[in-house]
Amino acid sequence: MKVRHLTAVAAVVAVATAACSSSDPDEADSGPQTLTVWYMDGSLSDDTAAAVKKQFEADHKDVTVKYQVQTWDNIGEKLTTAMSSKSSPDVVEIGNTQVAQYASVGALADLTDSVGDFDNSDSWLPGLAEPGQWEDATFAIPFYAGDRTVIYRTDMFDKAGVEVPTSWDEFIALGEPLSKAHAGDKKFMPLYLPGQEWYTLASLVWDEGGDLAAQSGDSWEGTLSTPEAQAGMQRYQEMYDALSKAPADIDEATPQQFEVMAQGSTAMMIGLAWEKGSVETTNTELADKLGVFALPSKSAGQPAPPFVGGSDLAVPAASDAQQLGTEFVQLVASTEIQTLLAEGGAIPNSAALADVASDNEVLQVQIAAAETGQVTPVTPGWAAVETAPNPIKDMMTKVLTGTPIPDAAAEADKLITDRMAG
């Protein structure tokens, strides 16, 4: 699963508000109807999509579900245009970091009164549920999640005589024995960690009790200068210096880190489940040589809180079938369908479903970590922070190439504050 972050959405309040007057629940069941559902490529397998469609149409006899599969590229512009038109889709998948952009301008229907009707709503993953809320109301429902774990070469660990670490100190200490055991490979590195992997930095900052930004009155301010955030950056630098030889001025996608690991000279990378599969597809000789474990916390025996990426489902305010749309979302969020998603490798939306697909090692590690996971600040202004050049990435490169952490963090905080204000 690849999560993309979008630029700020254009205001669509007028159209959305006008459309709300036509979304009478009684009208939703009057005569034949088509329910248009947008979901992202790869979110639902063909079998799961077919099962949802069959079940929903059986429960709603004059309704036909029409799927329109989208891609993450330019989805922001597509959603803005579609939800501003008279032919708005009735259900949309939205990245969990995007919801605030649309909820804040009135583009999504308020689902607050329906939350109690959803399966497992009292145990939804915070990293999905909290971004679905805006000003104490719920505008999007958790769909599924993904987080990063350490993907490692079991054969390289065996050769070095090391085991999966259960503490931060044990993790850092892997560098010496792994490097010694593979000294004959000049390209070897214990961990492929590029300098700008800011999702991992966020995990360490949260583990220290810090955050990337915080609300101050009606505005937001960067908080990378706090002692907690600086401690997280210091740990990132420690990890980079002890384990990695990757460039300090690139992120995990340039080049794709799974391509680096597939070359055979890397013992670990911090990545998503799909990246493990991509390593195995790219280099089939590694298919039975990869394992996973959670990035250790500073508290031994605990995972560092990962960034929980993923998707929510929402009903556009411009839809003329809001009740039907809500019922469709309720079906997708049900235990039955969430179990199907988990069997396909996605993290289900609730901690209550932690035992599903119990034979899937990757999924179980991710589920356990996701229960403590967090997400970027829930505010429309955050999208501007991630627009290139990302000040967090720039700060990381500066620190790793010699700039003192307080100086680099102060500069990044100013840029974050200015961008969120704008």
C-alpha cells in the first residue's frame, strides 16, 4: 500500500451544502438506483469487491453498486472536482491524512450519528479513527491500515549469530556482528536507511513523547525544537551512523528501497508489507529468507509507535444517496469484510480483529505495532508541510551532514509554522 499526501483541497462548500438538501434518506430507497463507489487501485481484491457488491445488492433490492477504481496520482484534484459536481460519487476512499482537508470545507457528510451502528467502533485504530474526525464530529470511517516494520534477512542474522532485538540498544548493537560476518561484501550495510526517511523519524519522536507540530490557540506551530523531538532526531542519527551507508540526502523512494535490498547486500530495511513482497518478487532467491519485527521502542519489549498510514471511507456531502452510502460504508467496515481484508494482508480497522489471519507473520507484527501507532497532525494545514521541499527531510539531511540538531530543528519549526499558517 502506498499512501500519497495531497495538496490543500479547493473550497467546495457551496456545492456540497446545496446538494445536502436532496439527500433525503427516504429518497435513497425509492426506485432503482446506482450507488457509485470510488476506491483506490489495490485496496480491494477482485474477490472482496465482488463479495461486498453481492451482499449489498442482496440487502438493497433496487440498488446497483458501480465501482470506479482510482489511482493515488492526482487523486486530490479528481476528488475535488467530483465532489463539487452534480454527479458526485456516493462513497469515496480517502487517505487518512487527507480527511481534514475535505471535512474542514464541508465536502463530506457528517456520519457522527451513525458511528454506534458500526462493528467494533469502540476499538477502531486511533491512527485511522482520529483523522476521520473534525471538530468533534466524524466524517470518515476507518477502512484499513498499513505501517512500517523492520524487514530483515534471516540468513544474514543466522550467519552473524544474532537474534531479533527486543530493545533499542540491542537493535543498534546489531551493526558490529552483522558487518563482521559479511566483511567480504564491500557493498554490505546492516540497515538501508536513507537520510530523509521521515516516517521513521516521526516514530522515534513519538516514542520520546514529542510531536512534529502542535496547536497553539487557533494556529499550529512546529515542535521539532522540543527536547523530546530533538531526542528522537538524535536516535535517528545514532541509528544512521551505526547501521547505514545510504546517502543522507535521499528518501526511501529514490531509489525504491526494496530494489536496494533485492540486490542482496542489505540485512534490514524499514518498510511496508508490500515492500517485503516486492523484494521477494524482484529477487526470488530471497523468497524464504525474509522476516519482520517491529522497530524497538526506547522501552524494552515495546515497539516504537509507527506512523499508521491507510485509508478511511467517506460519503460526499454532494451525494444524493447519503443514507445508502453510509450503509455501504457500514458493510465494508463490518467484521466480515474486515476479516477478508486481513486475509489479503491489510491491517483491519479495529484492534478487536487482531487475531484474524493469525498465520500471517507480517500482518501480526504490523497489527501489534499499529495499536500504538500515530498519525501526522489532523489539520488541513499539514498538507503544505509535506509539499516539496519538505522541511523535515531538509532538517534530517542537515543534521546527518554536520548541522547541530537545535539549529536545524529551529529552522524546520519556522518553516512548518509558516506553511501551516498559510
